[in-house]
Amino acid sequence: MHIDQTDEELVTVTALLNGSQAIIDDSIELATYPDIVDNPLYNRAIITLCQAMYYDRNLANGQPKAVILMVDHLNAICLTKGG
């Protein structure tokens, strides 16, 4: 993302990252396999969702297809390794 590096934008992006992480955490079987947070795809899903939310705060068009695909893949990993 190319944004102004102001305190206000830092607060906004931090809040969006925290919100994105909460959404991803609630969308995957994190309790089944907590080590999933070490998978680079986990961070990529959070960042991708954050970027989408930065430009469309209400996700009027829904979650990006890439996020849905990453969540599905992360869930498969959690269920395979955690179960």
C-alpha cells in the first residue's frame, strides 16, 4: 500500500491489521493447530484482507477471492496437522 506516513494513517492501518487478524483467526481452526501462525500464508491472508479493508472499509464487494482461498488452505492445514 502506498499511504501517507502520518500518525493518523498508522493508527488506521494498525486498527485494520488487528481487525483483519481477528477475522482470519475466527475463520480458521486456530485452536486445532495454533502453530499455523508461523505459516507465511497466515500473515499474507491478514495483509491481503487489511489492504482490501483499507480501500473498501465495509467490504461492500465481499472478501477478496484470494483471502477466501488462503483461508480455505489454512483451514486444511489446521485440520490435517491439528487433528
